[in-house]
Amino acid sequence: MSYMELKNVTYRYPLAEQDALKNINYHFEQGKLYGIIGENGGGKTTFCDLMKGLIPSFYGGDLTGEVFIKGKEIRDWESSELASSIGYIFQNPFTQISGIKETVFEEIALGLENLGVEREEIIERVTNVVKQLKIEHLIKNNPNKLSGGQRQRVAFASIIAMETDILVIDEPTSQLDPKGTSDIFEIIHLLKEQGKTILLVEHKIDLIAEYADEVLVIKQGELITSGKTSEVFSNVELLNEGVNIPQIALLSNDMKEHGKPFETFAITKSQAREQILKKGSEKICQ
Amino acid sequence: MSIEVQNVSFAYPNGYVANENLNFTIEKGERVAIVGQNGAGKTTAVKLLNGLHKPTQGEVLVDGTNTKERTVAQISKYVGYVFQNPDDQIFNNTVRAELEYSFKHSKLTAEEINTRVERAAELTGIQAYLNMKPFDIPYSIRKFVTIAVFVALDTPYLILDEPTAGQDINGINRLAKLMDILQDEGRSVITITHDMEFVADNFSRVIAMANKRIIADDSARNIFWNNEIVAESNISKPQIGELAEEIGSKNKILFRSELLEYLTQ
Ligand SMILES: Nc1ncnc2c1ncn2[C@@H]1O[C@H](COP(=O)(O)OP(=O)(O)OP(=O)(O)O)[C@@H](O)[C@H]1O
Ligand SMILES: Nc1ncnc2c1ncn2[C@@H]1O[C@H](COP(=O)(O)OP(=O)(O)O)[C@@H](O)[C@H]1O
Ligand SMILES: [Mg+2]
Ligand SMILES: [Mg+2]
């Protein structure tokens, strides 16, 4: 039995003229990181809403097919039960902040209070996540007066503090500086190492290439390509589908076209470095 | 014709000092990227340029006029600021109304306004959304709605606060093309972004900020290949540049074509 599974899932929003998701089938295994990519409007967020159980309960509309989470069909889950199993980081950090709390500390504690976590444990968890996200200096600040990137860190912290088994994360680094972005990917990687199952929507393709175990490409509601990250990105034709390709994959392709291919097609910087240094030493030996 | 920022510091009403001693000039028709760590003070700084913030010290001059002597509404005819969060900017019921709103007190005829609106919608790729409610359309398109407002108004200076956030490759390409067109028309574009490839591809001048201050104002190549600046402002080289450095190239490579040449020479 797979950890999460979609069987022939098709979904249409109320009043919409087209299906937002079209006959999607996929198996998700526990403890893996899945990158979800594709052009805007393709259905990535809809896919996240579905996996979080917001479809159809919150949005209405027509859902056919089945979605199993830990073996149980999503329509059979209690919403409170889902809330404590799946953490959802929304696409827009400006809407994730509740707006009703006076300090960043209380904002992060809010979700834990709702889950009924004990006060002492709340304090401990909040203290840990603010450290992890390097926002200790902001805990007394008003969440509504933060910079965009600071808000996004707070939104991320509030959800990982909940320590759910499954995380659905929709574009978590859109407002972050490059250093902050790589910090977030490090944290996501760490969460995966702890056994969490993670669905991650992200446009920063270089990082998806480096961290994701599998990649799903969604276009106009269809799962047009999926599979092991290295295989998906070896196909540079994807560029024609509105999907960005890692610069390193394009470099690998350029090398091939120049008749000097890497021994294995590199999609990450460290793979390319290894190939180049190897080539360099071969040259010297000859 | 230029925006001049002279020894400017700014503190929020709660006393928090967010900018310290900023000095720079944006010439008419110039294109500049502003990069730097979250919370460095980038948004705060550009809000000083259109009068949303008034300096607590120093002066901001727009074409010679001190922003302290003008209202935001007056300055906005010259300096358009597109908010980081589109929802802070949008308040009309349809996209078209949002674009037309800024012409409320304008002397243009209805026909001229319509031509401007249509052209702005075309350049930003939002024609299909003109009659929709702004909050029914996706964030990435909503951002283009807020940009279209100032494209239509034809402000000589345009400030884009993180327009690349959440954009897919089509959106990024559309932004690049839009900036080219605006530059051809002689308009200045100041863009805050965390997308380093976008910076390398589209800007020759880059301002890097860290801890309330400007720490560098230089070419993209010099900024990306100065590791102290990169570290202090929490930015990174484009990945191709990082790879070039790791394999020992000293050529300040930023682009794939350059690395390819280096590897295949
Ligand atoms: N209304 C406010 N009152 C008090 N402090 C504020 C206010 N708005 C922003 N700040 C603080 O000022 C500093 C600079 O914020 P600013 O929004 O200019 O950063 P930024 O460089 O644009 O960051 P980002 O890349 O995250 O958008 C931050 O520390 C922020 O918390
Ligand atoms: N609440 C909604 N009601 C109706 N249609 C929606 C809603 N949310 C998204 N859509 C539509 O569903 C499609 C997929 O959107 P979305 O899932 O947001 O894509 P992505 O996250 O890939 O950008 C789009 O055509 C979008 O307009
Ligand atoms: Mg989305
Ligand atoms: Mg900002």
C-alpha cells in the first residue's frame, strides 16, 4: 500500500468551464520529497489544495476518482484529523499570516494552540523553529509590519512547528533572498531525513534538481511528465512546455551538442563539477 | 532629469531605523536592479522615491523637486511604485477599473485613456483578465495588473518591487521584454528582485543592500564576483557563475555561453 495515492482524479471548480485537474494517477512513498513544477495556472496549487483535503470540502466543485492518505480515502477523514497530519504552507505569505496576533511569537503559537498542544511544549517548539529560521530577533515584532521575506519565514515557521507527518508546501521561497532560499531547502531536506513526506511546489528549478527525489510536471491540469528527478530534467524539450530547466542540465546539453558530452548528464552543480574536473584530469594525463 | 537620493535615513513611526545614509542617483532612462537580504530596507528605500515615505534625514529630489514639498498623489504621476504585495495596491472591482482609476483627474479623453489601457494590458499580457475581479485571478497575474496601472499612466520612472516572485518562465520573459520596451521609450525602471539569473540577464547596474545601507553600486559582474558583497547581502552568483568559480575559472563568468566557451576552447 502506498503512503498517498491518487487514482483517476479529475476535479472541476464550481462554475468552471474546464477541469482544473485531469485524470491524475500517482503513488507517493513515505519519506520522499516530491517537486511539483509547471507553468502558472497549470494546477499546482489546486493539486496542493486537493492533497490537503480542501477539495472538495472547502471549495466545492466536482471531484471524481479517489485520493488516499495513509490508506484512507480523503473524504473519510475528519478535518481536525487531517489538520494534525498534513501541514500546508500557502502560496501567498501575505495571506498566511493571521493578522490577529500582536507578535511573531504568538502568531507561530496560534496553530499549536488550535491543535491543543500544551503551553510548555508550545513555548519549546516556537523557540526551536524561530532559531531554525533565523528569526529570533523578530519574535516581539508585529507580524503585520514585517518585510515580505520576514513574513514568509514566519509563515513557514508556523507550519513546521506543528510537526505534521506530511507537508504540502506551495512556493515557500518566492519572497526570500538567495541565502534564505537555500536555508529553507536545507530545512526541508532535514525534515525529509526525519521521515516526513513532502510535496513542494517551486519555480527555483536548480534547487528542485538538487533536492527532489521525484518531479511531477503539471500543465493545464494534466500530469504531463513525472518520475525520477534526473530523468525528468534530462529532457530539455520540457522548455517547450513552459517548464524551466536547470541551467546545469542545459549546460550538459550544450556540451553534448558541441561533441564534448559529460560522461553522465549532469543536472546539479556538484555533478557538473565532478564531470568537469574528471575531464580536466583526463586531458592532463593524455 | 533624475531622481537624486542624498544622505537619506528613514525611521518608521515606532522608531525603527530602516535606512541609513543612502546616496544614489537614477538617471532618466536608466535601468537598475536592487538586491539584498530580506529586511535590508529595499522596500523602505524605494518608497522614499515616490513620497510614500519622507526621509527623516536627507533629501530625495525627483527631477529637482524635493519630495517633502509634494504629496504622494503628485509624485506618483512621475514615479510609479508597484507594491511588493499586489493586494496592498489593488482596490477596484475589476481589472479594467483598476487601470482606469488613476486617470480619474486626467485631462485625457475617454478614447485616449482606453488606448493607453489596452496597450498596457497587451504589454503585460493581461487582456484576457480585463473584465474579471482582481481577486479571482492568480497572484502572478495580479502582479502584472499592478504593473499595468503604471505602464498605462506612462510615468517616467517605474519601480517594480519583486515582480519576479512567483513568476514562471513565461512571466519572467514577459517582464524582461516589458523592461526593454519601457527603456526604448526613455523610461527608468528600478527593480527589486531576489532572482539572480534575472539580474545577470537584464541589468548592467546593480545596487546591493545589507543592514539598512547600500553596500555596493556597480556592474552585475563586479557585484557577483565580489564574494564579500555576495555574503554580506545574502545574494548568490547565478549557478553557472558558482560552478565557474568552483572549477577555478578567474574570468568572472556569469552566463552559460561563457562557461561553454571556457570548457570547449
Ligand atoms: N511599518 C513598519 N514599521 C516598523 N518596521 C518596519 C515596517 N515595515 C518594515 N519594517 C522593518 O524595516 C526593515 C526593512 O523592511 P523592508 O520591507 O524595507 O525590507 P526589504 O529589504 O524590502 O525586505 P524583503 O526582501 O524581505 O522584502 C525590516 O526589518 C522590517 O521588519
Ligand atoms: N478558487 C478557484 N475557483 C475557480 N477556478 C480556480 C480557483 N483556483 C484556481 N482556479 C483555476 O484553476 C486553474 C489552476 O490554477 P492553480 O491551481 O492556481 O495553478 P498554479 O498553482 O499551477 O498556478 C487555473 O485555470 C485557475 O484559474
Ligand atoms: Mg499556485
Ligand atoms: Mg521588500
